[in-house]
Amino acid sequence: MGENQIIVRNWCSTMPLDSEEDCENFNYLWIIRRYEESFDATNSKISSPEFSTPSNERHKWSMSLHPRSHYDIYKLDFLQLSLKFTCVEADVEVLARFKFSILDSERKIVHGRRSAFRKWKPGKQWFINSFIERDALLERKESLLPDDKLSILCEITVRLPSSSQHEVSNQPRFDIMPIETPSCTLSDDLSQLLEDQEFCDVTLSVNGQQFKAHKNILSARCSVFKAMFKHRMQEANSNRVEITDVKPDVFRELLHYIYTGNVKNTETATFMDLLVAAADKYDLQNLKFLCEDALCKRLSHDNAANILIIADSHQSEKLKAAAISFIKSNAFAVMSTDGWKDVLYHYPNLVCEVKNGNVKSKLKTKEKTK
């Protein structure tokens, strides 16, 4: 028995009685004479006479037609058709569907639209707003409007109340085996492709250290590389890119993320370096969000000031707010670090932002003791 197997000991089976006779089908042909001359030309709405359900004369139906129902979204005029249900009994509810069709000069159905089964109460009206484009109808008027007559067939299917029978048992046991879907290995496969360096077609030289990669993957995942290979002829022709503004170990993590969507080295310093690279150099917004989230969870007395500086420098509002909140709650511990001294001397604007919070009095007390 499988580990995730579902065991069903009680069951029932339901089957409708008289399933072949639980629907009533009937139709009604509506012929509109002098259609183009009288109704299309004047854009006059017209309704058919009422007709009854064969099994119940109290159930009445009628059709309506609007020759030019304009839809701005299409910039076109359509024929709008509707079907209305009426009954002298107010609490009646009928489950029915309908189909409107146009008959051509040979009484063949050439255009039709069907509705789903819907609930009808007395006075309820359902529409087919864009039944047929008006110009399409007039362009084919020789066959669709013979002698200026429009023939519309309405077919109605009413679902009658039906009873059901149930077979119930607690004797058999069904063993249901869920489908086990294999886990996706795309990330692992691309990681292995990068590691094996098979079929690589570009060399990335990062401060003297060489990384081999694939142009298609780099272009698909990073807009900066895509623009580089597309517009910069030197990189496109030589299959070599010189990179001097990122440390090799940081670029290795960046490349791993481009291929897999994951960060291998989860140290706080790595996320800080990757945030700088993702935000300013390679436009990897998802990596930026990943780093922001990781750094929010790794805020400490020792790194809060440095994270605040990085967040402010790289427009990371979420991370900046988290850092300020942490510093407010841990003012004395944070202000004893070298990172806070760096904030005091080089980023007075950040000091002001922190002071504007609840920690204002604590900061003043700390400064007086220096």
C-alpha cells in the first residue's frame, strides 16, 4: 500500500431516472418581413409574439431583436437578440437553454449561437448581445435576407424535474492511488549545465577570473546582458565580456542565480553584495527582492547601520523601513557599533530620519555620554 494511498470504505452511486426523457425540446421560427427596409433602416427594436411550451401553455416565451446594437470595444454594430420567459405563476423557476440561428434562402442554418443552461423566473430575459455583425448580414443579404426577409429559428431545451436513485454500500473498499508528479528538476539541470560548462559560447572575465556561460540563457534572464550582446559589437563578435565592477565571488553567485533562480551562499554579506549588483548593475529585480527579504530577516546590532546605508543608497524602501524600525528598537546596542559611527559622520540625513521616530530621546542621551 502506497504511503499516500487514500482508502475509501463507504461509497454510493447516483443515477438519474428516465435520463433520456428529462429534457423537453421545442422550437419556434420567427420570420421578419421587410427587415432592411423597415427595421434596419430605422434601427427599430422589434419583438415576436409569445409562444408556449408544448407541455405547459402557462409558460410563455418571446424574442426581441435590436438591429444595431453598437459596441465601442469593437467599433461595430451587431444584431442583439434576447429571449424572455413569462408565466402567471410568480414562484415558477425553469432551467433551460436556447439557441438562435439564421436560416438562409434554402432554409439551412448558416449562423447560430447557443446559451448555457440558465435559471428562468417570470420576467427574466437573457441576451446574446453580439449575435451577428450587422455589416456581415447585409453583405450576404441575397442568401440571408431573401426578399428582405430575416428568418430566425429559436430552439429551446427545458430540463424537467427528475428523480434519482442511489446505490449505497459499506462493503467494498476502494484504494485510490494519487498520481505522484515528479518534482521539477529545471533548476538542478541548469545548475549542472553551468558547472559542466558544456556548449558555452561566451567568456566573462571578472577582474581576471574567467567564467564560461551561454549567451541565450544570459540574454533571456538579464536585460543588461541581452542589450550587451545585441548592440555592443565587441562583445557580440569576440564572445568575451570584461567586467571590472563586481568581485569574482559575488559574480559567481550572481551567475548561479541567473541560471537557477536561487542563491547558493546565504551569508548576510553575500546578500548585501548581491543587492548592490542586482539593483545598480544588472537590473535583476527578483534577485533584489530576494536579497531585501533575506536582509530584513538577518538584521542585527552589528549590521543594521550598514544595511540602512545600502538600503538608502539603492532605493530599497522596504529594507530601509525595516532597518530604521530595528534601530529604533535597539538604539543603544546599534549606536555602539562602527557602522553607526559611519552613519553619523557620512550620512546625517539618515540620522535625522531615525531621530524622527520614537528613539529620538534615546539618541540624544547616547550622544551626550560620548
